[in-house]
Amino acid sequence: MPTAYLLTGEPQSGKTTVIKQLIDRIGKERCGGFYTEEIRVHGMRQGFRLITLEGEQKILAHIKSSSPVRLGRYGVNVACLESLGIPALIQTFQTKRLIILDEIGPMEILSEPFKQTVVEILRVGYPLLGTIALKTHPFLDWVKRQDSVSLHHVTRTNQNEIISMLTPLLYMIVANIPN
């Protein structure tokens, strides 16, 4: 049985929306980790914010960032991921039942500690709900091929179907983990 349920799809297909709705259905008190949100100004995407399920947030990437680490037009704040995102994932091992990891993508895999954390989560088999970039990359492709991963392609038209399918599976998983 899979332990990692990963959503993939085109940018803006609703992956994070699906994650948030699943968190609401499963119960936020059972989940830990983080998700990302776009930063938009006048309808134009300017960057991305990392938000933990505990409510802490920092800017992960921005077009006006002076970071020397660049991905396309964005300066990536790798320190944000390593000081806020990774600790939120690790804390989940000790206090929650389901890791939320939105997302495993090109910006995040610029961090070796992040990649090591993903590998460890998959190795241990701790329950995971996350998103992963659709594009091909050696690390992303490796994650997608793991036996413990169940991959689900999100589109604008199948979000409710995926939510309906994953809700009972995830609820069963978190209900059966001992406290």
C-alpha cells in the first residue's frame, strides 16, 4: 500500500487547492508540514510564499529577490526552505499523523537538505500528501518511480474526483497511526 500520495499537473491546475481541501476534510490537527502560495500583484505572479500548517510564513522566491540562486526570473530563498520548511516536516514526525509537502519542485530541489529530507520521508514510509512538479528532472523522476508513491494527475476538471478518491484513503491512514 502506498504511503506517499503525490499530486502532479500543469502549473495552476489546482494542486494546492486540492491539498488544502484534503487537509480540511482530514483535520488540520492531524497534519503538519507546509504548502506554497503564489504572491500576486495586480494579477501578475511575483513570487511564492511558504506557509507552515502552524501559520508561519516566509517568501520562498520573488522576482525582486537579490538572491544569487535564480530559477527563471525568480530569486530563490533556499534559507527559507531550510529554516522553515524542513523543520516543519521534521516536527510532523513527532507530533502529527500526515506530512503535507507542497511542493517537490524545481525551486525546492535546489536544496540538498530538502532532497535528503524527501528521501528520508519516503524511506521511513511516514504518510505523506504532497505535490510534485510535472516536468522531468532526475530527482523528481526518481521520487515518482518509488513503490511507496501513488501519483495523481490534477486538472481543472478532476479536482473533486481526486478529493473524493483520496479522502477515505488518507483518513484511514491517519486514523490507524498510533498516538
